[in-house]
Amino acid sequence: MRVVIDTNVVFEGLTKQGGAAGLLIDSWLAGLLEVYISNALAYEYVDVLFRKLSRSRWRELQPVLGTLISKTKFTSIYYSWRPTSPDPGDDLVIDCGMNAAAIIVTLNIKDFRRAQESLGLQIMTPTELIIELAK
């Protein structure tokens, strides 16, 4: 299953115990998902975690993030669909999903609705993806 994982899912999956986002991170680490990332999205993962985590927690999770990123397939952004989302940060997730022909996994479905409707982009929550993987 080809997916692009939104930064909010990475953050929650790495910082909260249990839950679907955590299971998704475990699935990613185990190689059960084909995760795609662009350079811009990789930089966003690092930026958000660096800014939101304490210094000690960042030092603890930085190697895990590095491992996750090493288990991705990089996708070049040949075409951009901006602006599509009310949040400009989500546009880089949309660009990555469209260029990789992948499902976007996010906790913030509403900011991706316009892309879903106008571009036919498939959007799932972590819970929906975990259910799909379990089938």
C-alpha cells in the first residue's frame, strides 16, 4: 500500500503511547507500508519535531525519525497543485501524494477535503489504514 504520512501522524505516533498513529509508525518501521516522502516533507518532519519537543525528547526521537525516513521512497515533485488546502503546510503533503500516486494518511481530514474532491486524492485516518492493513 503506497502512502504519504502527514506530519501530525508522525508526531502523534512518536510521542503518544498506543493508538492508531503508534501502530502506523510500528508498521512503517516493520516495512509493512510503502511510504513516500518528498524533500520538503522530510524537512517538515524534522522542523516540527525539533520545534515541538523538548531538547532531550528530540535527541531521543531523532534517530527513530532518521530510521523512518531511511525506510521511505523519495518522490520528486514534478507538478504542484497549490494552493489546494487551507493550510499551506498541507499542500506539500498533497503534492507528494499526487506525485507518488499514494494515499494520504492524516489526522486532519478537513484540510484535505478539497484535494479529495477536486483531485480524487484518497485520504485515510491512521485508524482507517490500520483496519485496511488488518484485512
